[in-house]
Amino acid sequence: MDACGGPLGNLTAHVWLSLQNSMILSAAIFITLLGLLGYLHFVKIDQETLLIIDSLGIQMTSSYASGKESTTFIEMGKVKDVVINEAIYMQKVIYYLCILLKDPVEPPGISEVVPVFQSAKPRLDCLIEVYRSCQEILAHQKDTSTSP
């Protein structure tokens, strides 16, 4: 007779190991699914929008794959300018739109640079089109705020 109790003991040990491997595999699948859901809910951005209303401000909205939305609003009085900036990323030059915020302590200065499209990387020609629209609205806002 075996130390495990014969053929019945071997079968029990085999079933126990299979059950243990199955539980480990199930836990791994569960953790992977949780990670995927977390990625879709907090990281994967489907759409980014920019809305400028000259008398109010700038609203940036990010829509995630899960349906969650994140909105940031910047009052027009805090906006100094909108610019296209460039950076070197992974051995290539990328362009991105930024909002420059006025420094409340030192008015000619800049307190913060806020990138607009953080997930999407629009081509330069698209950024130029958005930039020109932003500049038109900012110029109109400056004209209406300075006229008596």
C-alpha cells in the first residue's frame, strides 16, 4: 500500500492539485479583469473636447471608455493666451495646444501652462485650425473687455 492510501489517495491528491491550479487561474483572470476595468474607467480616453465661450471661459472635457466624464473649467479672466507648443518625444517632435494662465501676483508673467489635448495627439494642421479659432475668440474677448 502507498503512503497516500493507495489509488484513492492518488486520485484525491490529483483532484486537490487540479482544484488549486483552477483557483489560482480564476484569481489571475479576476485580477486581470479588474485591471482592465480600471484602465477603461480611469485611463482610456475616447474623446476630448474644448469649448470656449468668450464671456465665460474655457471648458475642457475628457470622455473615458467607461462613459465617465472629467471636466475642467478655466475662467476667461485667468487666461493669458493659447499657444501651440512643441516637445521632443521618443525621437520625434510633437506639437500640442496649451493654455497660458496669468500670474495673479505678477500680471505680465505666466503662472501655469495647461495642455489641452492630453490623450489625443492631433496633427499640426488640426492644431493650427483650433489655435486660430481660439485666437479669434480671445481677440474678440479682449476687444469687448477694453472697449468702454
